[in-house]
Amino acid sequence: MKRLLSFLAIAVLLGAQSLQAQWIHTNGPYGGSVRCFAVNGSHLFAGTDGGGVFLSINNGTGWTVVNTGLTNTSVHALAVNGSHLFAGTSGGGVFLSTNNGTSWTAVNTGLTNRSVNSLAVSGSNLFAGTYGGVYISTNNGTNWTAVNAGLTSTIVFALTVNGSNLFAGTFDGGVFHSTNNGTSWTAVNTGLTNAYILSLAVSGSNLFAGTAFGGVFRSTNNGASWVYAGLTNTYVWSLVVNGSNLFAGTDRVFLSTNNGANWKAVNTGLSNTTVYALAVNDSNLFAGTLYDGVFLSTNNGTSWMAVNTGLTSTFVRSLAVNGSHLFAGTWLGGVFLSTNNGSSWVNTDLTNHFVWSLAVSGSHLFAGTDGGGVFRSTDNGTSWTAVNTGLTNRSVRSLAVSGSNLFTGTDGGGVFRSTDNGTSWTAVNTGLTNTAVYSLAINGSHLFAGTDGGGVFRSTDNGTSWTAVNTGLTNTAVYSLAINGSNLFAGTNSGGVFLSTNNGTSWAAVNAGLTGTARSVLSLAVSGSNLFAGTHSGVFLSADNGTNWTAVNTGLTNRSVYALAANSSNLFAGTWGGGVWRRPLSEMVTAVEDDFSQAPVAFTLEQNYPNPFNPTTTIRYQLPKTTQVVLKIYNIFGQEVRTLVNERQSAGVNSVMWDGRDQSGKKVSSGIYIYRLQTGESIQSRKMSFVL
């Protein structure tokens, strides 16, 4: 008995240590991109883009992340069948939970296409709509079978069931109908003038189809014929029916009480943003939005309120620390503040919600925004003032402070300097031949600017003049800069980290241990003699100035790390779609974790990151052997937009960036795009969203 008790005590101690020695998800910031809902009694589930699944048992008043075992956290579909909860992910296939999300298991045997856009349940049948058509499982996902006979368009965005009728909404093929559980399909598109189906809903004998650019259509005969049901906002992401009320989610919510004959906007209190998902639970109507999380209406959309506490699927672009104050700058959520290392957060109500950068100077907090310029707060974010006089470019990607000088790096306007805390600005760009300044760093009298494509520039006179300093810098897309003593580090897009010991006069790559997407270095931070890199493969640590790197990612389920910041005891990581994470600095120094050196064993096209994106996104894919590779972008009409790759490539992990431009160099419009990767043996496609 003593031995047993001793063993249990040791096991408990080891378990406690292992739980502590990992990343902890902080309780915010709140919001994020909500792609889907599922309701099971009093349980409301939200599937998010990058944050996984969240559960609320009080109609959204509070949320809890439920992701144990969910190895892919880009959840685009949810479905419930009795005690079984299913999550369809972008690239990871289907996961099953039988305990309301407490734990998950992948259920993908036979599911050869694992980009799951939609799920539907009919009796004991579970259907998955993918980029490779429709699959059926009759045993709760244990096994899957493709059921695509007659389905001439196999990119299936939407599924719905009405009795014995199964409907599939496809990309460019319209609606298909099956009466035998998908064994055979028939196109049912008479009168359906838009063939790009994003959403489907059923109400009695009425079948509704929400389209891309075409509004809503209605059929009363199982799709045999369709009539246009109006809606001026024609990009219909979601549809839901509650009694006689039909709701459409577009860039806002619309309501029809007569089956689409007339519509009215119902948006009071709802941020004007893309409504990806709608769900009804009794008298409660929920809207899942792009970036702004979940909203609740109890009066059929007449008024809305945000219900996001605990919903940590936010897109964090910047972090700053000032004593006990931790600030997070988010994409569309504005700036959040925590005074307890992330245990709780408050939104500081910045009027421009697209925050690229943050900086602290004494009692002054500065936020650089996309289009709104610089904002200043002297009370830790309680109130903000726009400070933009003379700032002719207001897309502020980076900020840096040196004494009484405040510098901004802008996207296309170069560098501006203020000597009065932002009250007035002067452009300081002489010699700066690339004006897309994504990063800034200061070392004594030396000011460095990292640009998107022009490498690093140096100024020794507070920006009055600049000199390019790129000898040895083989990748010139510099997204991050950091200084540690006499060492200057540059984090590049796909080129890893470079080190200069002579203020940029010469550079050397320092990448041992950084492979694949770990060489897309989005952020850098220094703590003592330790250098941290935030990448698309998580966080890496170097204790020898970049000579060697080790992954420190235990517990970090979201690994697109756009921001890093450290205080005296913790390192904070801001992720794309996963909020802020925290880990003690002390235990990372000796951590030895993930091994990224293994060669790929299968051909894999991954979800682009970030997604949605503006202005750039990265597409990553794995090749198990040398082969010819063609990677192309198509718009939602199937027209080719851009060829990114057309060459023979070696086995390994590859990544390529798209800047949202077509072959002619013209910026494309907002919307859904398809990227398609073809090798000698395989073709895979995925969906992405470009947002202006």
C-alpha cells in the first residue's frame, strides 16, 4: 500500500510539473472569427478559425475552450447527433467528441479529402461536404465512403437534409439533390442564375440557397425549379430559419418574414462585419462574425449584444508590456488590456479596430492602425486621441521610441518622426528606397528599418538620411527586428533569422533548427541572453544568438505567432486566431521539444495563413518526393487569377506568399479565392478569403 501511495504521489507531482511546463492559454482577448455553430440542448458550441471549439452553457454569457485532442483548430463545420458532436476542420478532417467537447478523437478512415466545409446528419447517417465531394459515415465517423456519382462539382460548401432529401451546395456547380443518401446525385438548377452556393436552409417545403454575389434563391419543389428571393447584400454566408423568420448573414443580418419576398436589415448593436454563421436556440438568435466573435439577439435581430467573454479566438498582431500592464493589439478588435498576466482582459474601446503595432514611452501608449494612423493614450487605454498631423500615410505597421523621438513605419509611406509624442509628424525618408516599413529597431544612435522586399535600412541621424545595409541578407522581406547588446537580428518571410554584429554592415543566416514554416519569422523578442522567434510553426528559443534554435511549443495549439513580448517572469505570444498565450521564461531555457527535421511522408496542401488575409498570406505544402509543382489561384467563378509556382521542386516543406495581386500586378477584390496545387500524382484545393 505504501508503494502504491508513493507511486501515486510521484505521478501527481510529475503531472503537476508537466502541466506547468507548457504554454497556458490566457483568458483573452475576446472575440475572433466564428465560422459555425451547433446546439445540443443547453449546450451552444462555436467553431472558430484558429481557436478551435468553444462551449457555452449560458447562451454565450461565458465561453470555455474545449480542444483537448483537436489537433486542427480551424473549425469550419459542426454537427450534433445525439451524444455525438462532430467538428469538420480545414485540412484535419473530422473529429468526434462524446462528452461535449471535453476530449476529441480524429475519425477520418476513408476520408481522403480532409478539407471539410460542411456537415449534416440524417438519422444514423453523417455527411461531410469537402473539397473532394461528399462523404457518408454510418458509424459516427469510424469509416467514411465517398458518394459522388453525378456530383459534377466536388467543392461542396453547404449541406442540408429535408426528410429523405439531401442537398449539396457547390462551388460553381449550383445545387445537387440526392434521394438515396448520396449514392447518386442530380443537378437541380433551373432558375438558379448563380451557381456559387455558400449556404442552404430548409423550412417546411421551402429550400433556400444563399449564393456568392447572387443573393438568396427559393425552391418549393426540392430544387426542381428556383425563384430569386432578393436581398441587396448578395454575398450570403449563412442562412437559418426560426418559425416564420428567415435570417441571412451577409456583411450584416437580414430578416424576411415571408420566405424572402421582402427583407429588412436587423443590425442594431451588431458590428458591421461578415456574418459567417447563424444559429437558433429557442428564442435566442446567435450570429458568428468575422473577427468580432458572437452576438446574441433575443428579439429576432431587432437588437444585438456581444457575448464573447472567454471566446479567445482573436487575431493578435502586437503586444506591449508596461510594468504590470499587458496590451494586445488585435485585428479588428482594437486594443485590450490585462493587469494580471492575461487572466482577464478589458477592451479599451479604440475607435480603429485594425491594430498593427504598439509602443510604450513612459506614461504614453501608442497604437498604430491600418488606415487610422496613430492613436495615443496617457491612461493605459481608458481614452485615446488620434495624433496624425503630418502623417500622410496612416497604415502604421511599426512603432519605435528613442528618448523624445517616436518613429512610425508605414505601409508605402516610409518612416515618420515625431518629437512631441505624436502631436505632429515629419516624413524622414531620404535614401529609403523601399517605403513598406514593417519593422523598426533602435540601438543607441542607430535606427533600423526592416522593409517588405528592400531589406534593412540604417539611419544614424534620426531618419534624416538612410542607407541600405543588406550585404549577406539573402531574404529582403524583413518582418521583425530585435537587438541584444551589439547583436542585431532580422526575422524574414521564409528566410529565417539573420544576425549582424556590426550594425547591419554585414549579415549571416542563423537558422540551425529553423525549418519549413519556422523560417517565416513574424516576431522576435529578447529576454536576457535568450532570443525568441515567433513563426508559423510556433515559438523557438536560441540561447546562443541564433546559432541554434529549439522549439518551445508544448501546449501551444495555435502556432502562428505574430507577436511576442516578455516581462520579468513570462513570455507572451500573440497568435492568429488563438488569442494570447503565456509561458514562464524560467522553464523554457532548458526545454527540448518538437523535432521539425523529419521529411514529409505524404503530399499535403495546408490552409493558408493568415486566413482571411490582407495584404499577404502564405501557402505551405509538403512534398514527399521531387516532382513538378503547379500552384495557381482562382476566383470564385473558376477564372485563373495568378500562377504562383510552376517548376520542379525537391521533397520537403515549401511555402509561397501571395500578395493579393493578379498576373498584371493589380490588387484583386475582396472575396473567396481557391488555391489549387497540382503535382504529377495529386491535385488538392483549398479556399481562402481576401478582405480589403
